[in-house]
Amino acid sequence: MQIKVKKMSPSLLAVAVAVAAGSSTAQEEIIEEVITIGTRVEGRSASDSAAPVDVISAEEFVNQGDGDMSNLLRNVVPSYNVNAQPISDAATIARPANLRGLSSDHTLVLVNGKRRHRSAVISFLGGGLADGAQGPDISVIPAIALKQVEVLRDGAAAQYGSDAIAGVVNFQLKDASDGGSIETKWGTTAEGDGDQYMVSGNIGMPLTAAGFANFSYEYRQQDATSRSVQRDDAAGLIAAGNTAVADPAQVWGQPEVKDDVKVFANLGLELGDGAEAYAFGNYATKTVDGGFYFRNPDNRPAVFAIDTDEDGDVDTPLVGDEDPSNGLDDCVGFSHADAASSDECFSFTEIFPGGFTPRFGGDVVDLAGVAGVRGEMDNGWGYDVSLGVGRSEVEFFIYNTVNASLGSASPTSFNPGTYIQTEQNFNLDLNRQLDLSGTTVYFATGFEWREEQFEAQIGDQASWEVGPLVDQGFSIGSNGFPGFGPQVAGTFDRQNVALYSDVEAELTDSLLLGAALRWEDFSDFGSTSNYKLSAHYQVVDSLALRATTSTGFRAPTPGQSNINAVSTVFVEGELVNQGTIPPTSPVALVYGGRQLEPEESTNYTFGAVFNIGDLDVTLDYFNIDVEGRLSQSADRELSDEERAELVAAGITGAESLDSFKFYTNDFDTNTRGLDLVATYPLDLMGGSTDLSLAFNWTETEIEDFNPDTMSSLRIRQIEDNLPNTRGNISLRHAEDNWRALARVNYFGAFWEPHLEAEALPIDAPSEVTLDVEVGYNFTDQLSLIAGAENILDNYPTEHEWSGVAGSRYPATSPMGFNGAFYYMRARYDFD
């Protein structure tokens, strides 16, 4: 929907989007985008909103080389960050993203204005900032299904409930009743790897004479990349004559994504008397296959070696006696070579003489459906009644590894178990426009019921089984990601209800005031109340001021409150097994664990929308205080007594745990920043040309924390792992059948503790990349597009620790580390 208004600057990218889509911008007026979030008033435009809302057309997502929605959104919203996650356990499958410097589950995701379910993946390794987060997986949304995307850069928990601390992202699906498009895309990196293939389509059809049925489909494949160097220890093995060591022994790169299928449907039907029935939903599958750390055949503890004198140096080969009936002394002192010539003694070098590097991933199934009826009653009250169900399932797999305690009987591939997240939502929304003494007042109120369930399903027996060699020092469970045993598997759920009210009043032609209040009660921790106040003041035709203040909250998920898991991580240059245990378990309680509570926030924004001649500018400042932030505690080394207690509690692989973490509400942060957007139309070569700038500055500071649970490493990760500044400058030109785009991207400096080790610091400098795209319309229906992301093949600055684990570039680099990506697209539009 488009309306003409006085010449005022819209929100982020609105003008640039119109030009990119081929629309012309007249000198006297611009085309404004109608928003559906941040306000419950129908027809409100982005520039009239009291809060900053970015309105991004579908063309901004389609006109890119990548096919992952997380990457596409990052390229057009500077305050949105996501990186590759090359070796991050389950976070590789559903990558955590960050809006305005906060965690991935501080952003609420909507589809057609309805809450989107979160992923079943819990990001145990989230680069510090998103450690332990459980947010939605937006990678299952295909760009071709989108009509537009709205990004509300403001706290909105009082309007939408839990998670909306950093803001809200609303994906609006296409609703055309005719026409459609077919698109194919192929791309590859300058290195010749990481190929992406994609075929997608969209079609709109009438649903009787009074409705529409719009369907979208996408199939995508993504090959893996490698930007690794050989590890020092692996190179040493090869130099010593071990010819079975791979080169590189460990791969750092983007994972392989196979059978990435996405199907979306959006339907609407007019029922008469102002009523409309609607339904939308999706089905998506994908298989993600990534890498893990290399297991050295000389010194990997509990598989190849054992520390017999407990001096911290693993220096004795671990050889198992597989026939202990005559005592366990027959293999003591054996070397790996001795074991190879013995029927009774066994060494894992017989299976993996060059060591091994596990491969880990998951099969993802994501589906959701929402159905409802909306309209207006005879008394003037509008209504919207809906029911939604969402489900995310991740069935994990790991291969090229062993359950060491099983000895020679161990398989080398496992299914460690499955996580399932299921959510149900019922909403009743009412609204009415009132005229009170000449003042227009928009009033809305509503009720919401939600049920959220997290389930951990048992893995195959070999992935968690306690084998016969456990008493000889061999580790239990599939090495790298132990399976979920009977004691770990379970279902955890909670329910909540909410009541809200929302008022907006146009006191004068220039002044808009708003207020929202929400009460919500959860079955596991009680109730919370939040408010929001907002204002928009049109000072003169060319200048408007806007401001909001609000409180918010994010409720801990059932998964975060109850999860048991084991991850293999680097600590001081060595691989160790680290457990995540429930915060209310006896061991966690000793170190400050307790029942999780909601995070609470206070959010302030102040901004201006103005134009100077043809230059349109929006400038918004934000300040967010979050108290009791939920995250994983500092690592705690386990004593033998505590380890035995975890074993008794049924924690899989607890016998081999070196340390543990748990979720806790133990630190407060202040996040502040500035968003600047400017657009300027140019008169070049007789075509339509637009220059746009989008810039973000964000800074986070930890103001209070518990030193018993918060480490100095984690503090600096949260404060410095994301760049404080990001931005881009775009030039778009359209003329006759040609169109072109050039975009310069700026990524500020950041700090990374390589391998999560404070002793391996990386001070990464700022970087600049250049994207270009050229398109030609052969006919009104057929177009061919060629482009490149990072066309100059820029890489992050190499760091000095590459020999430790084979990573040449910072793993958390916001610009990625794959170099240039070249692509071609063919598109056919039909009526």
C-alpha cells in the first residue's frame, strides 16, 4: 500500500528502496511506506511514527547474492549483526544474530504481525554476546515470499510481550492474487568454493472472487568453504612421519547446507460485512553439516592418551584392555604401535592413525501455521481473533568420531538426540477510533494466551552408553557432542496469559501522543507489568521530533531453565569437555545458581526526521538498560565429588567433564547508540539515481555483575566483540532497461578472544568492502542480473594465533572471512 504525503524523510532506506525497485521520486513528493508495527493505528506511515521503523522492500533482499535471510538482513540494516559461526556446536545450525548490540533472543520476530516461534537450537557457544540464547531461525524465510520487512528499532515489550527489548522485525508476506515470478541464482567465491545454487518461485492466485492465495517456494544448496591453515601440532605430526593426518586437519569455513527447502503460503478471503478470514504458514527443511576441533592422536585425553601423574601434561598413551577377565595390567605401558599387534589391547590409532576431526550438524524441520478472522462489528469495534502453532525440530548427527568407552566396538557415526521447540498462541485484539471533544483517539486492547514447550529426545544408545573401557580412563559418549541419555531427555513447558491496552491520541495536527500498558503472568515465575510512552511532534513541515520511553522484559525459556548439555571447547590451548547444567541442580546451587527470572529493561529513544532541500535525514538516539541479564555463568572446575554428583544426577558424559556452566541472572548492561540515515536524489545521465547513507554506532557497557559467576573474558566479549560502528553508502541508478547498484560497507574495529581464550587476543581493525550489481531487462518479464559481494576480495586482517587451531582469520568477523562472492541471477515475472 502506498500513499502520497508532504515531502518528509521516511524511515531507514525507504527512499532508496523505492528507487531500487524502479520507482521514481518526484521533487514535490515521495512515496511513503505504511507500517504495521510500533503502532496499532491502521495506515500510519513510517515518518509519522513515534518510534523509528525501517521499511525495507522485498527488492532489497532479492537483489543480493546470498540466499540466507540472516545475511540479507545484515546487509541492509547496519545495527543488525550476524557472523559465520564456523565451529560453534548447535549455533552453526541456527546462527544467533544481534540487533542494536543485544542478544539474539532480545529481538522479537513476527510474520504478518504474529509472533514467530523460536528455534529449537540453544546457542551454547554464541561468541559471548549470545551465549545460551534461544532465538527464532529466520533463515527458513525465503526472500521471494516477502512483500516488505519492517524493523522497529525500539523497545516494544509493552506492545508485543516478551523478547522485544532490542526491537521487533516483522516479515510481511506477499498477498497478490495474480502474477508471480521465477528466479534462479548461482554464485561462487573467488577461491572457487562455497557454491550456492537456488531456484525459487512465487505465484498469486484468486481464492474465489473475494480472496487471494499466494504461494512461495525456494530450494537452495550451499557448499562448504575452507579458509584454514595447517595447525602447528598437525604439521608436527606430518613432519614426524604420520602420513594419515589430513591437510588441513581442521577446517574453518562456512558449513555445508543441503536440501534447504522452504515453502510459504499466505491466504485471505473476504467474508462480507467487513470480515476477512486469513491463514498463513510454512514448511521448511535443511541439513547443516559443519566442522569440529581436531583430535590429536598423540595427546587427546581420554581417547588417545592419559595424564597418569596428574601434572596437567598428557604424556602417556592410552591403550585399553578389551579382555579384562585376567586383570587390567596386560596393556599397561603399551604404546599405540604395541596395541596394533595385540588381540587383547586396543588403541584408537588403529581406527584413526592420524587422529580425527568430528563432523557435526543437524537435520532441521520447521513448520508453522496461523489462522484467524478480523473485521469490524456494527458498534465500530474492530477485532482480530487468531490461533497459531509453530514447531522447530533439530535432529543432531555427528560422525568421524567415537564413543571411546566402547573401544573397538564403537561406531564412528551417531545420532546424539533431538531438540524440539513447540509454541501455541491465541490472540484476541480489539480496536476502535474515538472522537473525544474534537480529538481523535485510537484505542486498542487485547488478550493473549501462550504455551511453550521444549523437548530433548533420547539419542541412539551408542552416543551416550557407558562402555566397558570407562574404568580404564576412556571417555563416555560420542566425542565432541555426547548423546542425550534417558536421564537427560525430557519435556519442559510453561503457559502464560497477557492483557494489554494501547492508546494513541492526535491532540493537534502537529502532536501525537501514545501510551501502552501490558500485564503478563507466567506459570513458572509469576507476573510482570510494562509500559510505553511515545510522542511525535511536527515542528515545521521540514522537521519532526519523536521520542519514546518504555520498560520491557524477556522471559527465560523452558529450554534454558532445564537443559543439560556437553560441549568440547578450547581452554588454555587444550580441548576440554564443558557441561551446561540446570541452574537449580545441587552443584549449581553451591555456586550461586537459582530459579531463573525475567530480564528487565528500560528503553529511551529520541530522534528527528528532517529534510534540507532534497536531502532527507533521520537521526535517532537510543539508550537501553537491561537488569538481570540471562546468560551462562563463568566456567567452574569440577571436583571429584561434584563430578560424582553430576553422574548420579544422570548428566551424560559427566565422568569426563572438566568444568561446567549454568544459566543465571547475574549482570546488568547499558547499551546506547545512534542511527543516522540520509538519502539524496541525483540527476545523472537522465535516469533515476539515488544516494543513501545508513550508519549505526552502538556501545555496550556492563554496569554491575556477580564476580562469582561472571568472568572477565565474558565481560570483554559482550563489550567489544561487536564493532561499535557499522554503515554503508549506496548509489543506485536506473535508466531505460538498465539498472546498477554500488554499495560501500564499513565494519568498525572489534576484539575477539581467539578460541574463547583471553590469552589469545585479536584486536581486529576496521574493514571496508564493496558490493556491485548490474541488471538488464530483456523484456518486461525477463531480466538478467550479475553482481559481486566484496568484489575487491577483501579479507579480515590475519592474526598471529593461526597455528594454534588452524584459523587464519577472526572467526567472529562481522564482514565474514570467505572473500569475494560472485553471482548471477535470472528472473522471469509473469501476469
